[in-house]
Amino acid sequence: MIHAVERPQAHAPTHCTPEQYDAMYRASVETPDAFWLEQAQRLDWFTAPTIGGDWAYDPVAIKWFEDGKLNLCHNAVDRHLPEHADTTALIFEPDDPASEDRSLTYGELHREVVRMANALKKLGVGKGDRVTIYMPMILEGAVAMLACARLGAVHSVVFGGFSPEALAGRIEDCGSRFVITADEGLRGGKRVPLKANVDAALNLAAHATPVEGVLVIPHTGGTIDMVEGRDHWLADLASDEDCPCEVMDAEDPLFILYTSGSTGKPKGVLHTTGGYGVWTATTFHYIFDYQPGEVFWCTADIGWVTGHSYVVYGPLFNAATALVFEGVPNYPDHGRFWDVVDKHQVNIIYTAPTAIRALMREGDHHVTSRSRASLRLLGSVGEPINPEAWRWYFDVVGEGRCPVIDTWWQTETGGCMITTLPGAHDMKPGSAGLPFFGVRPQLVDNEGHVLEGANEGNLCITHSWPGQARTVYGDHERFVQTYFSTYVGKYFTGDGCKRDEDGYYWITGRVDDVINVSGHRMGTAEVESALVLHAKVAEAAVVGYPHDIKGQGIYCYVTLNVGEDGSDGLLAELKAHVRKEIGPIATPDIIHFTDGLPKTRSGKIMRRILRKIAENEFGALGDTSTLADPSLVERLIEGRQNR
Ligand code: 6R9
């Protein structure tokens, strides 16, 4: 039995008391339009909206604030100039602690954004164009996103750890004619050849619309090739002339972000301007309880949605000071996070359970040898946080004085959805908490029957909220199929979930063929497609298994073409092959060579059985009588690799 943890006394509630949460939550579900039109006033609109939500889930059409006009770069930057020109907007902490840090005030950020926006204009970027951003975690990554928003261009940030192949697929899918990149990135002392990867990707992409312009930001000074006429250094195109913000409709697209699903290639999840803006501005304000002058640090890369919403947009809409960290938690040693906290006097840190577990394993002294006195609030996101890691975060990192705010959400939700609010709620280690304003979760069984009270089932959301994704870029039918067809009339999250007697939600993990590796979503189908591309592989089935640090590891069952042997050499080759096809985050942890995969007589791979064997839980395999070759299961158990 896990008990609630009282709200730490040191945290003076300011933005939301328990009574305020109750009243506001009630208003948000009883009169959502009025509630959200009021919250919308957090943003500065060129034309204020008069319409709240206009949405339906069957058929699927979602709009919020549709008669409003605004620009989110204006909201993140320009509108703060009268009062906050000299307030620090972004702080950059480099990978190498000996390198120089850097920061931009809102005034300086404005200048940088205008310079980059002018450079993009000269490249030919205009309203509605898709621009791919493939950057390290440097300030110019955020500047690039804001410059796109300023021009009304739709950014598609691709995580710098993705391979040229993965990058090419994403450039192609959205018909992006422009790329913003850097010469190289740095992570944990290693150079990441970003520009060379872009070159390789552009050689791969068999484009209907070829990439016309690549804007390159100098970072490491490493040697790169520049293609005449296509590639340009930022400094050669940037200029300070006036560059007004485009007037955007609330429902004009802001960005595309690719995310893994249970089938097919990654989906380009599309977010629009008004609703996403209101959602990130509002969630940031209440959930992190940000106070003027504080330093907020979200450790996520801008290549993930968490980086979009809480490194860039949410903090900047609130005129906050946000830290951008280029490095990793274990470089140069396992105390780096807390060095950064002390150096920049970070008040709020927002990170992932996988990082917490990795640091916990290294021992408390890396933490206790640093002061951390500035810390006031600890956030968690990306995967379920196990109570042990939660305790360590709360007791050791926060010394029992900082609330742990676990936030459940998804690329598709735009911002946080289920969380406790500091000052308003007790925390329960391992539970994400309660619904944020306007969020109406529902648990259903596999047949779609609604489950009431304390229960466990599949997590759906019954009513739209402003931050909800509007479609899958170029494939609305896939959007409908993926999220609204399993339980017609509801948004299905793909997560399993328990609700306890206090109404707290406990996410149990994905119920589809998506695995969560170190907080990164990975479609097992993607890894399978990468494996079967290898000339020696006949068939592959990929499942997740519990992993101490990563949450889930990648377990691959592989059958080889006739005449091939599952040697150690081939094993290493296949791991390298998947890394090359997708990127290091998809590297298989385990490859299990087998002479067959368990299939039903109709040829369906029985993943349930493969999952059980990978989990080392083969005592309870259930019914295997429908298998075409029941003896195969014995051989698979015999050869299991996770012992
Ligand atoms: C923000 C982000 C979404 C999936 C989601 C769920 C898992 C995220 C969680 C969590 C338990 C939390 N997830 N936060 N599970 N507790 N606090 O991570 O977006 O990359 O799209 O992943 O991550 O399974 O469905 P995304």
C-alpha cells in the first residue's frame, strides 16, 4: 500500500490552492468554452477569439478559438519586450563544463529570432512551408523554431540522434524544402555529425519536392561540406531589418512532430497555433508554479514534444528564464545535473525517470556533494516513475522539501494532462495524479464498456482540450484510425491505467505495440522493418522487456535466411544496422536468433508469447494450442536471452 505524501511545507502555494483547483476543474468541465476563452487571455491576440471549442470525435474534426488571430513568436518574444527586454529568456549550458555558457535576454532573443527569420525569408521560406530542424541542444534550436513561427512556417524538428535514413523519411513525408542544421553537435564529449547526416539524408531522399535550402549554424567549427547554391551559413543570410510576425489564424499549423505508432512509419502529429499556445501557457503556469525570477530547466531535447512545450514555448509564453542543456547526465561525471543546478541556481527541474534511475544507481554522493539549495520543485515525464526512483528523487535530490510533480501526457496531447499541482494536491509515488483543467479521462475495458470508480482499463479522453493534435500530417484517415476508431467517439491514448479510490491515475504503460525506451517512444514495427532490411534476415519480431534503467529494453527475435548462422559477428552487425537505419535510441538490447516465430495457423505472430518469454515469465504462457508449431515455444524458452 502506497501512502500519499503530504505537500512539502516549504512550498508556499501561490498559483493554485486545493479549493481553487476544485472550483476551476469544475468550471473547466461544466463551462469549457467560457473557461478556455478566459485562459486564452494569457496570450496576446491580434484578434481575440469569441469561440471556444468546436469539435467532434465522430467524425473527427477539432478546432479551438477558430475566429482568433495571433502569432506564437510574438507571444514568446515580442510582447515581453516592454517589460522584460532585460530579463534572461534562455541560458545555454554547453556539453563541456569548461566551455563558455551563454544567455539571451528577451531583447537579445528578439534580435536573434529576427535575424534567423530574415535568413529563412532569403532562402525562400514563407507561410505554410514546412521547415525541418535538425539541431543540437543549442540556443539556435529554439531560435529556429521561433523564427519559423514568426514567418508562419511549420517546423518539423527531428531529434539530432536520428540517422540520415530516419531524417530523410521525415523530410520526405512532409515535403519539407528547407532544413536548418548545425555543423556538428556535442553530447557527452562526442561529436555528432549533423551536417554530414543532412547531406546523407538529402542524397537518400527521392524527393517529389527536393530540398532547396539548408541553413547551417556554426557550433563546433568542425569541417563540413557546403553545397553551392543549396547550403548557406546563417551569418551570410541573417540581417537585422524589420521582420513583422505573420498574422496566423488560430487553426493554422504551428508544427509537425513525428512519433512512433504501433504500425507503419512514424506519424507526423500536427499541432496548430491557438490551442497549443493556450495549453502550453496554462499548463506551464499552474503545474510548475513558476515565480518571476526563477530558473526553469527541462532536460528534454527539443527533438521531443517535451522540449517543444517546456523548453521553448511554455516557459517563453510566461516570460520565464529557461535553461537549455546540450549535454548528458553522466558527463563528465554523474553529478553533472546537480553542478548545472548549482551553477545556474535552477529552481525547477523537469526530467525523465530513466535519468533518475541511471543517477540513483551511481550512489547518493554525486548528489549530496552538491548544494541543490536553489531547487524548489522536481518534475518527471516520459514514462511511469517507479516508487523507488520517486522516493530517491524526493528524499535525496529534493531533501524532502520539493514536491515531485509527475506529469502524464503525449506528443498528441500537446502538453501535460494528468498531474498533481504543487500546493493543491498530495502526491502518491508512482501515480501521475489528477486530471488537469478540462481533461476528462475515462477507463474502458477491451470491449469499450466504461469502468467507473476504482478500476483498471484502457485510458481514453472523452472531451477535446485546446492542446490536442488536430491530425496526422497528410493523412487524416490515419489520425482517425489510430486514435478514434478503437473506442468510437473517444480519444484512445494507447495507455493502460488504474484509477484509485481517491481518483488518482496510475499509468501502467502502453497496451499497444509501442515500447517506451528511456522515455522515448519506439514502435516495435519500426525496429522490425529495419531488421528485415538486412540481407541475412528473413523475419523479425520485436517486443519490450523490463529494463532496470531504460524502463523497457528492445528484445528482437530474428530468423535468418537459409544458410546463414547466428554468429556473434552477425549479432553485432544487426545492432549496428538498426542504429544506422533509425538511430542509437533504437539499438536492440537483445537479439535472439531462432529458427521460427510462433504463429497462428492463419500466420499471425503471437506477440503475447514472445513478450512473456522476453520477460522471463514463460510459466504463464496461456493457450498455445492455436500455434502452427507448438514445439517451437519450447525451443524459444530454451534459447531465451533475458535470464
Ligand atoms: C510527453 C511524452 C507518450 C507516452 C505515453 C505514456 C508515456 C509519458 C508519462 C508516461 C507514465 C508519465 N508517458 N509520461 N507514462 N507516467 N508521467 O513523453 O510524450 O514521447 O509522445 O510519449 O509516454 O505511455 O503514452 P511521448
